[in-house]
Amino acid sequence: MDKENSVLTNITLQTFASEGDAALIDQRWEEKGPVFLKRLFAAGLLSYEKGQIWNKDSKLMRFVIFKYSSPEALNKCLPIWKEVEKHIFQNATIKATAYRGITSEYWEAN
């Protein structure tokens, strides 16, 4: 995959303080997430993937993978993500660690 065709990728690890915090965020995302995703996709987000981390003792860890079409698309999405933080994560305790990079190799099964 050459740099011109590579995808900007963000991997975020989320650790919740309690099951209640995770449930609250899940409820809010289920209600408001589709509207935010529609706006994010229009701004250049290519994909959104959320998963549960299962090889840790805690069930309070997740990963979220975002792929963007370009650095410009990421910059357009950042204000929307700020709104997500304000509306979805309000009054919940969560530690989020984000890693950004460029996809250098990608395979899919045929």
C-alpha cells in the first residue's frame, strides 16, 4: 500500500471505571450515535469499529478503530468528535488513549 493510497487510522482504547459507566455510554451511543456517524461519514470518516477486549481480566476495556480518507477528513471530524465527548461521555468516568497512524498493509480473505 503506497502512502498516497494509505488510510489514516485511529485506534482508541477505552477503559471504564465501572459497568454502570459503560452501560450509560452504550445507552447514549445507541440513541445518538447514528446521527453523529452520519455527520462523521459525510466529513470523511471511512469506517467505525468497536470491540470488546477479552484477553484482560477486566470487562471494562474496549477498542475503537476509526479510518479516515485523509488528514483533512480527520481534521473535519475532530469538532464532531468533541461534540460526541460532550454528549456521550458526560458524567461518566472513562480513560481513553488514542493512537494515530497510517495503514501500511491491509489484507482481507477472499
